[in-house]
Amino acid sequence: MKISAVKGFRDVLPEESARWSWIERTARTLFARYHYDEIRLPVAEKAALFGRSIGEFSDIVEKEMYTFEDRDGTRLALRPEGTASVVRAYVEHSIYVKNPEAKFYYIGPMFRRERPQKGRYRQFHQIGVEAFGREDPVLDAEVILLVADLLDELAVERAWFELNSLGCSACRPRFREAVRKFGERLGERLCENCRRRLGGNPLRILDCKEEACRAATENAPSLPEFWCEACREHFSRVRELVSAEGIAFRENPRLVRGLDYYCRTAFEVLAAGLGAQNAIGGGGRYDGLVEALGGPDVPAVGVALGIERLAMVAGPHPEPGGVEVFVAPVGRPAEKAAQGLAHRLRRAGVRVEMESGDRSLRSQMRRAHREGARFTLIVGEEELADGAATVRDMVAKRDFRRSVPLGGDAETVLTALRRLGGGESAKTGGS
Ligand code: HAM
């Protein structure tokens, strides 16, 4: 019986993973320019970490986490996101002592048991950054600019930011209370989910996707009216700094995010053409989280982007991939010399494919063609006797009989190929 992959868990086959590699490489290079260092985190954590950070009443913790009991009885969870783990590590390794303003990035799988659909999986992958130690709006703007640059480098078109401020511990409780009271008055007009949320997480009724809830909450209390002076000033500076760089954003006072740790700046990155799952990223400030997880009172801000969704909206990736040189031994005695040639070229950085000498030349040539090789080096009986491989120029469809020395070093071989190919190197189409 065939065993298939688990629902919502998928394979990333080479064609797609080449795109992922490009996305990840682009992100790494960019993050280095913004002075973020990589942190690699475990995929399993104690389940309590996520209850204390994302929130006991969040959908993620209530319904979507993969939790299990370890053999010693500890409750573990496959991480549903990266922020909580980064903060745990920041506290656990006392990073705040040596480098309180540390800036990290991470790339890796996350797990949420959501209903799978286009762009939504149970194992998905995030690229995220987290910056600690500063509450100034310059850092919020930096994170937004960094995302804008990444989208630019990945040629993502038709993407925009939605921006809000969730207030702080001084002003948000009043807003929360107002929304809760408002929601209670709505009673049955709210969906069951929202009625349940009123107790633990009332703000979520503001971004419920149900049409009836949207209509019912149209006149809900508006966050901006509740901001304290410090939050108002902070948000206005974030907007100014982001606008100064020409970043397009829409203010959305109903944006509350599904994770409880945010305060002040909260944002999402949306893209056209993705259907219902149109958020390619989300982030914001979480000034109280380090302390809530046992560290000192250190502010922080960050963002995470979904790689699956980025891959769907990014432009064509520039990597050629494939094979540059194909080496075709004809008959077993030719294999050693052919392998030597292939090995030297590979060590010199050329992408080479080589077959077994048992295969006919015809079938090897078909394969070379299929792989898109620029040149094929044929090593048969005569080539062995003369100590030189025959070169087939796959573009010009011409053979140069015994024109490349079998014992030649990679540079000699490549120079010969360049000459035979009329200046083109073995690298596909390059020079
Ligand atoms: P989040 O909004 O839950 O934020 O997730 C960020 C991004 O991960 C989403 O915008 C989406 O692109 C992707 N994503 C989430 N769930 C799925 C899924 N089931 N399938 C595919 N992609 C998905 C966070 O996770 C926060 N930790 C972000 C953050 C970092 N805030 C501060 N620092």
C-alpha cells in the first residue's frame, strides 16, 4: 500500500525549491545589510511558551497547535511561529546583557493545524526578523523598509502594507473593555466564534471574516480614539518615516492581528492574486513579551513572511540551474577517464552530469539534450586511444572530434570549450 504525505504537509520538489533557495538567499543577503544575524531555533518547544506569548485564547493556541506529551510527561508543541522562540532564546542565553539591541533573523518550518487551502498549509515556512532593545519608531520603520526592500528584490508586484497601532498597556485596556461591552450588546448577531472570543480576546471580533460580524461591528469603538498621547506620537512618527521612503501603506484601524503579544505598531503585508490567503507577512511591536517570558523589560519589534506565499507572488527567479556540461562515456573502459574529466570540471565549479558507459551514445545524447547541456564531452574507444574527448556543441549541433585532452586540467578544458563554442563558455549562454 502506498503511503502518502500527511494532509497539509507537502513536498517541495526541485523546481519549486530552486525558487525557495533564491528567496532565502536574497533574504539572507539583504538582512546582512540591515545588520541582522541568523538564529537557528528548535522546532519543538514546551507548549506553555506559546500560551504565555501568543495567548491562551488565540485561535493558534486554542485550536491549531500540534501538541503532544513527551515520554517524560512534558507537554511539547511544534512551534506555530518563531517570535516566541526567539524571545525565549534571548532570555535563556541572557543576550540582553551583552547585546541588548540584538537583531536576529530566522528561516524555517512552522506548524499550525489549520484547514488546508491554497496558500495555507499545516507545515509552512517563514522568514522572520526580530529586533530587540529599542522602542523608538525608527526601528519599526526599519523593519517595514526591510520588508519593502525584500519584496522589491523578489520582484513582487501589487503588494501593500496595512498599518495600525494597537496602543499600549496604558491605553489598550480601556479600548478592550469598550469592545467587549460593545460585543456583548450585539449578542446573537455575532458568530459563535466571536461570542466565545469576547471573554478572552474581544479585539478579534473586529477582524472576523464572517460577513454578519463585519456588518454588526461596523460601528464598533475605534482604536485611534483610545490611543494615549505617547502612542499617537509614536504611530505618527512611524508613518512619517515609512512615507519618507515612498512605501505604500493603508491605515487600517481594525487590524488587530491574531497573536496577543502586540502593542503599538502592527502591520500586515498583503498581495493581490493570492485569493483568500492574501497576507504574505505580518508583524509589529511586542514591548511586553520579553518581560512576560521571564526577562527584563526590553522592547522589541519584528515581522515574519510566509515563504509559500512569497514564492507564489515573486517574479521569475534568475537562476539558470540545470546542467552545463554532459560527459558521455561509451563503453565501460571509458568510464574512468570520463569520470576524471567530470570530476575535475565539477571541482572547478561547472555543473556536470555523467552517465554510465553501459548506456548507448544515442540515449546519452538524448539525456544531454533534455538536461539542457551546452556541451557534451564524448569519450569512446577512439577518444581513449587518442587521449582526447570529442566535443559536441549542443547549440550549433557540431562535433569537434578528439579536441579536448582527457588528462587536461579544468582550465584547459574550459578554454577549449570556449574556443570551440565561438567565445561562449560552458556556462549556459554565459561568457
Ligand atoms: P503571522 O501573521 O501569524 O505572524 O504569520 C506571518 C505569515 O506567515 C503570514 O502572513 C503568512 O504569510 C504565513 N503563514 C501563517 N500561517 C500560514 C499557513 N498556515 N500556511 C502558509 N503560510 C502561513 C507571525 O507568525 C508572527 N510571529 C510575526 C512576527 C514576527 N511578529 C513579530 N515578529
